[in-house]
Amino acid sequence: MSTTRRRSGPPAREASQRRTGRRLATMWLSIRVELVEGRGERYWPRPGRLFAAAETHSYAQLATAIDDAFARWDRSHLHQFELVDGTRIGSPDSELDDEGVLDAAKETLSRLQQSQQFIYVFDFGDDWTHLCTVVEVGIDPLHTLGQIPSAPIPFFGWGSIPDQYGRAWAEEDSDTTISVDPELRDLSPLRPGWGPSR
């Protein structure tokens, strides 16, 4: 009687890491983040970014990475994640009615699964709302990014990111109008075609 044993090999991720001679200590995720709406406007096509994040990273680290990638320069506003089961993760504030909000600095991404969706809102007044989707579980950060970052990091993106306060230029305020395009004549002649003698 032949006793042929069927050998069960290591999972695909483990096998590929063994082939390359390295072993990742944690699972890495690819998370797609799309800006859906903010400041009373809906965006279509939706600008977005892909992030690489480890399951050990916190929601606070992911919030910082999203805010960096979406050009949020004024960070004095509250933010919050909301999972499909209603779990809210953010910065608990004793002055607000935020009972039940889990601390984003303490909660990690470890429970996120393939295809799971959740919401990220920055600035509860302007309501910058993002749809987040786990598009891949088990990515190799060395292959995808060329490094193993200490925090979530964007590695692909598309679309124009609106200014946090809707400004089109540095000197804009409620009383100014758009000036006529100087067609590069206002620049120092640091490149061909720049400057007043153009």
C-alpha cells in the first residue's frame, strides 16, 4: 500500500519571501483613498491616492499620511475614521460628545481585511470625506516602495487635490479678483522664456 503524502507548502507570501531571502514581520496592506466631498462640493472624477500601510501602523499614522497626501496644511481640525460596523476612531475630546470614539493613536490597522471599506473625515466643519478601500493584503513594501517605511506612505495617485480652504493663489482673500496671467514675465530669468524680456 502506497502512502503518498500530500505536502502542503507555505502560503504564497511566505514562499515568495523565502525565495527573496527576507521575511516580513508584519502584513502590509494597499489602501485606496478617494476624496468624495468637502467644503460643500462633490468631486468627480474623485482624486485619490494608494497607500502602503502595515497592520501595525495606527489609524493616527494613516490619518497623517492621508492629510499629507491631500495637502492639508492646517492640522488644527479634528478628524475621524468610521468603520462599516459604526466603530469610530479618532481623537477623543472631552469637550465634544464623542463617547465611544476609540483613540486613533492606540488602534492599529490589524483588523482590516481585503475589500473592506471605511470612511475618513477631516475637519468636521468643511467635512472633507474620503472613501478608503483595502485593495490588497500582503503587499511587499520592498518591491512596491523600495523601502520599509516607518509609517503609511502614498505610492500612487491621480487627480487634482483642492486647496484646503479653496484658495487659488497665495494672496487670495474675499476682496481680490484674479489678476491677468503675466505669462511668465513676472518671474526671474532663471529659465529660457522666463522674465520681462521674454
